[in-house]
Amino acid sequence: MAKWTAFPYDNAEYSYDLTSLKKHWARLHAGDAEPWPKDKAVQEAWALYHAGEFQKAHDAGLKAGGAGITVANKAQSIYATYLEKNEKTRLAMFMAVAERAEAQQAAEPDNPAGWYWQAYALGRYGQGISVAKALAQGLGVKVKTALETTIRLQPKHADAHIALGAFHAEVIDKVGSLLGRTQGASKDTGLKMYKEGLKLNPHSAIARVEYANGLVMLEGEKKMKEAEKLYAEAAACEPMDAMERLDVEMAKAELEE
């Protein structure tokens, strides 16, 4: 495997030993409601992930197996979203995550992580090839079903609520509300999901960024001021790990444009 691009910021503040990782676990996983793993190898893989050592976390997660697959999927997804420059490689990474997550669903149908990471990876893949193309390939239904299953299995999964909000917003934005209805997309449901996600994880920068984007997609220019306020709040969030730092930096970059 080619060497992945290194996390571009100082990660000293995000380097947790297993004791401090356990202490901060609830806050670090407020987005995905992932339970504290029993396996020490999986705990170590998560420590690598939070420090921004995405390739090492991916490899350690795959090696650990079991709950480690979730670490591998999250590490590869976040890396591909923010740091992979080559579009072809990025899309291939998302498809690899989607396939692993689908296998995880088959092995553990009650594990919300398998459903969420399939939805996340297919959603990002769909954005890469164009939302209209993804919908034509039937990916929209898969993403929506997987996110709804995630929330049914883990109602406190904030990230799944935000992603489901984004699904509704993007479909309506790309194909309109009339055609969107054929995909099960609704403006009211989208807005409700964003609000719920932010309520579940009030520290989240990415929830604010996605909500801001969704507001503009669903409500247009009249919500621009509210969207800018959400971006400013996101940029002011205090990151607790590498992913949160990437989210905050993205919000800052948007504000500067």
C-alpha cells in the first residue's frame, strides 16, 4: 500500500495513552457513540486514530479484527475525505470501506458501525462521482437505509443524524423536491435530523458545518447569515483529536473565502 499523506498539524495534544483515552472516550466518541473496546489491540488502534496516525490506525484495526474493523473504516474514511489528493485513490478507498462495512453488517447485523461506515463511504463516493449519478446507480436508497438502520440500532449516533440530514439536503438540492420524493428525501426531515445531531453532540464542528451547508441547500440565500454563524461557531470549536482539528481547519478555510 502506498504511503498515506501525514496529518499536517502538530498532534501532541491528541496523543492519548490508554488511561487518558478511556477518560476522554465519551467526549471523543460523542459523534459515533462507539462503546469502549474490550480488546487492548483495538484500544491501541483507536489511540493511533485520534492522534491522526490514520494509516497506522487502519493497519492496526485490520490486524486486530472484530471491533478493530470499525477503527480501520473510520481511519480510512476520514483520511480519504480530508487528506487524500488523488481522486481515483480516494474513490477506491471509499469503496473498500463500503465493502468491509457490508461484510461487518453480515457478521454483526446489530452493530451500528457497520451500517454507518457503509453509508458514509457510499455517500462520499456518490459526491465524488456526482449525486445524480449515484442516485441513478441506486446508492441513495442504500445510504438512506443504512443511516436509518444506524439510528434505529443506536439512537444517540449524532453523526448518523447529521449524515441523514445531508442525504435529504443533497438529494433535494441536486434533483429538486419533487424528484427527491421518489428517493424518500424531505426538507422537513433533513432539517430535523441536523438539529437532532447537533443536540446529541453539541461540541461538534462538523455538525455545524454540515448543518450550515444543508440550510443553504434547503432554504437558499435567506439562511446565509445563519449558515455563516454556524461556520464561525465551528471554527471556534476546541478540537480534541486529529479529525476534529481537520473539521475546525476546514471551517476556518470556508470563512476566509
